Amino acid sequence: MTDKLDPQRFEDELANIRDWWLAYGLDHDRGGVWGAISHDNQPDKTADKGSVVTARTLWFFSELVKRAPDDWEAAEAAHGLRRDLNRLFLDEKHGGYVWSAKADGGWADDKKQTYAQAFAIYAMVSYAEAFRDESAKAEALALAQLLEHKTWELKYGGYLEAFAQDWGQGADQRLSEKDVDAPKTMNTHLHVLEAYTSLHRLVGSSFTHDILRQNIDLFNDLFVKPRDACHLSLFYANDWTNLSDDISYGHDIEAGWLLCEAAEALEEPRRIAAAHRTVASIANGVLNDGLSELGGLLYERHPETTGPVKEHHWWVQAEAIVGFYQAYQSTGDQRFRRASEAVWSFTDREVIDHANGEWHWFSQAEQPLKGPYKAGLWKGPYHNGRAMMEMVKRMTASGAEPARLEA
């Protein structure tokens, strides 16, 4: 039987994503990433531009340079996006990055989301590594210190979601309209964890070690345990009262492999072993009730109301390919490898736009649903580009066969 998890196929798709973003994703006249690009690859020149997608795209092109230092087109894109991230979104007076900018200049939404700061750190770390840039390294470290000072909640611990421009109390905590208006969320904490993992690998100081360990323990103590390590709770009150029973399959499977990455960066055997047990438990829970009959991973489940949301979003498939493969690497359980293979086959068949490039928001199985755009405020080359890189790395690394860990 032919192995459907072919690293060369992942490499080829990564090249396709790269080429699409170089051709269609960047506003070369006014800087940054287009606020919205239609399904036939046309930019909406009036759409607001987002700090998150700009940071994610900066991260993507910086990672490409790390993989191929002679890729001058990726390097040129990364240099421009680093300048544009600061020029368009950096608040030089109060520190941190605002949420969005108008297409023709000036800020559209000056709120400070902790989530956006995390992605700025993540992007600056990658840029610093790609170009050995000490100023980007210093900016990433300074932003993490600002995050600890401004967003860490002292009484109960954890990171608060949102603030006004001057870091005062924000009126609306939500990242998007579909979210619960909660002061603490798993999603934001997950991407702070991701940012701090990369920062610690770069800086390796006692400060970065302590904040990374703090975040790993926070996940294990508060996000994983309430659901017996099968699914993660999503929304919390300030005192960590759980505000929702909803399940996000994409965030579950993403959190598992990012926890493993974080624990490996910390280099503490006890936490590494715990992370591998957790990813296996989460992957098992997602495998049991999240895969559709088509082979893809469903979006989410609302146990108290509507049940499963039978949609296949692009980013959920990207995270499932990596997350199930990580569970296979952690346990040697072939069920997880087969799940990764099934989701990749579904993605290749139903999600990748082989005619016009990039990935559809929804799978073709959801037609006529198309999503708001092909790329824009919430959709960049982060989830899919990262998944392709991760799969190539995992399948071609020396000693890539799974290690069965003790329970």
C-alpha cells in the first residue's frame, strides 16, 4: 500500500503556498498583507489590515528563510513585513500592537489583544533566527516582558484577554463575534505558550524558562484537567470558573502537539513525559468523536445545544494532520498515524484549491459555503504552511520512528 504521508508532497504543497502568497498576498504599494483576498485571488483594497495575519505572514516567510537561506524572495518579503508590522500596528507610546489598521492608513481598531501580542513575539523570534537579527530578538523579549507586566492577572493567575490602547480595561474581551465574552480563554493562552516556546529556544534565559514553565503548568492544571485530558475547556471567568461546555476539535488537537513542543523546549523530563501522555489522551478523544465520515476533522461540538458543527475548516485540518502524527510519534499507535493520513487525504482532495492556489476556507463538501475570503484578517499562511513544514521535519528527521513512552 502506498504511504499517503509523503514528505515530498508536503514539500511541494509548501512551495505552492509560498508562491501564492508572494503572488497575491502582499500589498506592495501600502505595505503589509491585504485585508481580504477573494476566492479568485483578487484583493479588496478597502479592507482593514490585521496585525495577527501580518505577524503570521512574517513568521511564515522568516521560517522559509530558515529552511532555505538563499530564498531571496522570501527574505525580501520577510524584511518588508517586519517593517510593516511595526509601521502599521506598533503603539510607540504605550507599547504593544493594536488590532487593525485602515487600508489607506491609520488605525481601525486600537484595542490590545493579548493574542495579537503573542503572534508578534512569535514572528519576531522567527525573524531574529532567520537573519541573526539582535534588534528583533530584543523586541521579542521586551514584548514578552510587557505582556507579563500588563496582561498577567495577579489574583488568580493567567492572561487577561483584551485591553484598551493604553492598557486600561477593554469593553469587549472577544477575539471574534462567535466567542464568549470571557476575560480568559484557552485560545489566547495556547498562543502565548507557542510564542514563549520559541522565545525560550532563542533566548534561553531564566526569565524565558520561568514564563514557559508557568504556561505549561497552567495548561495542565486548568485547561486539560477539567475534561479529564480528552478535550480542553475554552472560556473562563476571571476566577477560572468554566463558562462553556463547547468543544473545539481544532484547538484540542493543536494544543496537544504545541504542549509537546513546549515541554521539549523546557528540557524537563517530567514535563516532557506528561506532555506526551496528554497529547495521546487528547488525540484519542478527538479521534473518537471528531472525525467525519469523509475523513476530515469537524469544526466543533456544542453538547448543550446543537451538537456537532459538521463543517471542515481549513485550519482544523492543518492542525489535525500534525496533531495526530504527534500522537503517533508519542505512542506508536497506528490509529493516530492512520488518522493523520485520512485528514491529509481529505485536505488534499477537498480543501486545497488546486486550480487557483492556497486553501479554501471550507472544504468542497460544504459547498456552496465559501467563507468570507480566501485570505485576510483571520487566514494567512500560518496553519497550513506550518503544518507542511512540521510534517516534512517530522518525517525526515533522524530517528523519526515513534518512541513508545511509558504511561
